[in-house]
Amino acid sequence: MKKIESIILIVIILLIALFLIISNLHIFEDDIKADLPINFVLKISKIEDGLPKTKFTHQIVKYEGFQLSYNEENEQADWTAYILTKQMIKNSTAKRKDNFREDKNIITETANNNDYKKSGFDRGHLVPAADMKWSENAMDETFFMSNMSPQYPDFNRKTWKNLEEDIRNWASKNDSLYIFTGPYFGNSTTTIGKNEVKVPEYFFKAIYDISYPEYKSIAFFIKNENSAKDYKIFAITVDSLESLTGFDFLPKIEHVETIENNADINKWN
DNA sequence: CTGGGGAGC
DNA sequence: GCTCCCCAG
């Protein structure tokens, strides 16, 4: 074999090898989910590790069962975050007491009941009371006005409620979920009450199943309107929700991006 | 505090 | 029936 032919052969072999390496790398990236460490769930078992990264400097308050960031300008939270486990659902014993009240933990003061009275809007929970039934105190803290947003009655009592109920079902089947909930204002200028509580145009949820090995996530972005709709048609990826809201959920968690690009509602049942 | 509504199980 | 989301008085 001539020298020139040998060189061409070697180059061809190298090109084929390179192609195989690149394809394998690509496959590996798509399949990285399977390579997440078995203790992945432990890494994000603390709420502190999952707080969204935002440009805001609003007051963050930690309650027994959840955390929130309070936005004085809107007189409601930017987001709420908590973990919901199978065990919490199992230990659902607390009774709902409906003691809606101002939240003295908020330095700048919160909205109050009068702001919502006769407004035509429900005092909609961001963190549902029924998710905190594992503790009287945790449930009680969901009735702080810092956890309320003006929601249209049909949205709150039908569309949103159905989503919340299914999330509880998912939690009991999937061991533990990481849940973010919040309002999205868009160009809204509508306010209610003396404290001018801003009425959101949409509400969002981002949900992560952090149970090994079924890592998955899904998000919802639903219009705040007085009509009942099937929440399932508003399923989007967490990636999309992050683009829409500007929040980076679970920013400290390694590899979490690999589970944020899927919105298959059929994986949740 | 008690009364009520409506959806869903 | 019950629970869950609420409202008004």
C-alpha cells in the first residue's frame, strides 16, 4: 500500500471514530436522566435548596410547611415553594379553620380581608390548605393573606381546585413532589381594595417528581378567568414556564435541566 | 360564629 | 353522605 493511501485510510478511520464518539455523546446527553445519582432525592429534600432565583429582593418567609417571597407592590407573593410527600397525605388529620388573617411576619404588611370583601374575587390559596393537613399549625399558616391571590371564583373553585386535587393524588403515588405556585401579572393594572391588591392574569405551577428513579417535571400556566376549564390542556414544560416567568426553579440542583424539558401529562396519573 | 353554594368522590 | 374550594351576614 502506498503511503498516501495509508494516510487516507487512517483519516477515514479517525473520522468514523469521531462520528461514533459524537453520536454516543449525544445519546448520553439524552439519556443522562438514568445516570442521576441514587441519592438525588436527598440533595433536594430541603426547601432552601430549591428557592427560585429571581432578580427580586423581596421578603422571603419560612413557615412550617412552605416558603414564600412577598411582593409589597402587588400585595401578594411572587412565588410559594414546598415539598409534598406521600407521608404528608397519609397523615392528613388537621381540620380546616378558615381563619384568613393579615400576616404579621411581613414587615411591609399584607393585604387584609376587607381588600377582598365584595371584590368579586376569591381569596385563593397559593399553597392549598389541604396540602398542609399533616400539621394544624402548617395548615393555619396557609390562611395568612400573604398566601392569597385574587382569583376568579370559577377558576379557583373548579379549574385550579381540580389541579390541586390531582397534585395530591400524584404526591401519594410518587412519594415526594417539589411544588412552586405563583401569580403572573402580565400587563394587569386591575387592583382590588384599599391596599390595591393586583389581580393576576395567569397563575402558574411547576411540579417536580424528585423520587428515584422516576424523575420528571411538569408545569401549568392558566388564565385567571371566570370559567371552568380542564387544567390538563394548559400543561407546558418547566423550561417554558421559566422563560415565561423569568424564574429559575431549583437553581442549585445539578442536572435538573434534564428533567425540565418534558410536559407529558400521561406520565402523571 | 352559623348559614349557604357547587363540584367531585 | 363527605371533603374541598369559598362567600355573606
